[in-house]
Amino acid sequence: MTNKNNGSNSTRSNRAAVPEAKQALDNMKYEIANELGVNLKQGYNGDISARDAGYIGGYMVKRMIEDYERQMSGK
């Protein structure tokens, strides 16, 4: 899959679209992992299951959508 947004021929990357948001996203990731009872540590986390990693990512997306919807509704 080629990334057509930035004009490069590279494949998917792990870079944030808004680099200034990286710290906030990291904080959210650890907060959600804690809420789900997943032992996420700083640095390498290749030892967690794909299911747990998916739960964390899925809940991050869910929360971002909820926050954006609240922002759009003015609440």
C-alpha cells in the first residue's frame, strides 16, 4: 500500500500526522491500557498479545471520535 498523501513511495509509517500530538497520544495509550488492565510499559511492548494491542488501538480511536463529536456539537 503506497502512501499517496505525502507524495513519497514509502509504505505505511508510524509517524504521527501531527507530530505535536505525539505526547498526548502516548499518554492516551497508557491511560487506556491501564483502564483495560493491559500491562504496557515504556519502550518495547512486543510481548503483549495482538488482541490486547488491538483493544488499546480500538479504544483510542473510539475515544478520539467521541471527543471530536463532542467538539463538533459544542459540548
